[in-house]
Amino acid sequence: MDLSRFQQQLKGASSEARALPPVDKWDPPFCGDINLEIALDGRWFYEGSPIGRASLVRLFSTVLKREGDNYFLVTPVEKVGIRVEDTPFIIVEWENNGDTLVFTTQSGDTIPLTDLSQIELRVPPSALRDDNATAIPYLCVRRNLWARLHQNVYYQLLTQAKEVRKKENNTTITQFSLDSAGKQFVIGEVTS
């Protein structure tokens, strides 16, 4: 599979530049794996070299599909496997838009935080884990594709978070939460 041929297929797949293609409705044959990887820091690599064109990363990110633990780039006519070290997206910016927090990924996706199912606390891969294996927030971008908050974004959010302590079975749990769209989202917790 040649990346430029894949790119040509994508140009004809969507008539609207900003619309997301219906990859969940596409069921093309699997054509094998390509040497494309999304690294822990959110950078995309092809054949070991970084893909420097943001527009190309954006294009490929719109046709990303996850099936179980596997990731694929999909066109209407073929599906190719890629490697993802943790998540395909990294949240690199955030803003408070009225009463709703809005997050932006490294590929330009924007996600308003409006539903409790959009956020999960997960222990990150060992390369990013602290000694206590503290769970950090992951945010659903679309379908079953998730983003991890960049460390700087996470620290900024922690300064805005409300701190609540509660006792459970002789253990004190401190939760850090943010309000968005009239709901309270837990972005971290520690026990003592």
C-alpha cells in the first residue's frame, strides 16, 4: 500500500472538506498493514519519518477507524492497519465557551464536553506513568476514538478544578472535578 495512492482515494471520498467521512459505514477488504504509527506524543510517522504536513495528518485522522484494539485507515475501497502507541489524539488546547469546556486535538478536532460518557480516568502506558500509576483523563473524540490530555493541558485544568474529599472504608479520596454543560466531570483522584 502506497500512502500517496491512499491519499488520492481519500480526496474523492468526501465532497465536503470539513465533513467527516462515514467510515463506520465503509466495510472494504483488509489490504494489510502499512508502516504508519501514531506515537505517544501524537505525532504521525510513515516509514519511520514524521509526517510534517498538518493537512495530511488531518486528512488521515478523519478516516481513522478502531475495531477492538486495532486501528485502521479506511477508504470506500480498502482498509489498512496502522499502529497506535496509546491514543490517536492528544488534547493540546482547551477553552471555556460559555458554560461548556471545549477541547482541541493536535489534528484540529474540537470536542465540547457535554456528556459524562465522554471522559474516563485511565492509567496511561508505562512510558507516561508516574510511580503511583495515577489514572489520568482520556476524552472521547468520536465513535470509539479517544484522546489523552497533553500534560500542560491537564495541569492547566487542575488549577481550575474543584477539590472534594470524601471517606470510603477508612481511606480518604480527593477528587478533582470541572463543571461543563451543567455537569460535573472528575478529571483526577488520589487516595490517602
